[in-house]
Amino acid sequence: MEIVVERLTVPQEDIDSYDHANCRKYLKYYQIGQEALLNRFLGVGYKGLETGYKVRALIRHSTIEYFHELFAGDEITINTTVGDVGNTSMTYRQSIERNSVTISEAAFTSVFTDLNRKPISIPDEIREKLVVGNHGRA
């Protein structure tokens, strides 16, 4: 399966009173990886799903494990892959690394909906591109 890699530096404004990146900031980092994956496979991010494909991909479930802290100035790598692709949903499998050490791992399940937020089957054009990115694993 193809891994989409994004790199960034942890900004000072993400640091909380414990002098590390607040756990809620990891959601921001993971969303950067999800946007990158959608752009790589579909040519659009979340907003482009709405305007181009007339669908939304809403996060239904998430799981995050934290193994180590992140600090201001840390250079991190966000790794994102397509996990399972179902009828109405797909799963992102993600990790954050610093110097090749896994800091956090996450899984996010997105349910595809129409613009009125009613669940729909993943459109064939999108499914095909996601499955190709996942090397045929539906």
C-alpha cells in the first residue's frame, strides 16, 4: 500500500501548559495527512470532495494512541495510508514519527455522505482511486 508522507515542524502555538504539544493538536496533524492523501489519490482535499464530487467524507470514528511527547521545533513526519474501503466508509491508517521513532498511531473512519449528510455508497470513481492507492485491498 502506498504511504503518503507529509513533514512539518511543531509550532510553538501548539504547546500547552505541560510544555508539550497538546493532544488535540495531533488531530490537526493527522488532518494534514488525510488532506495530502485525498489530494494524492483524488486530486482534491475535503473541500474538493464537496465542490467536485458533491460528497462529503465525515469522520465517524477515531482512535489515537500516544507513545511519546512532541515539543516545539520537533520535525515530524505524518504517514497516511488507506486502510479498509467499505461500501459507505473508508479508514485512514496514520502515524506520526520523529527521527524514525513512532510518536503516535491513529485510525480514522470516514463515512461518505451526500451534501445533506445522508450516508451514500462511495462513488465508483472515488472507490477505484482509493483501492488503487491501497493496492487493490477493498
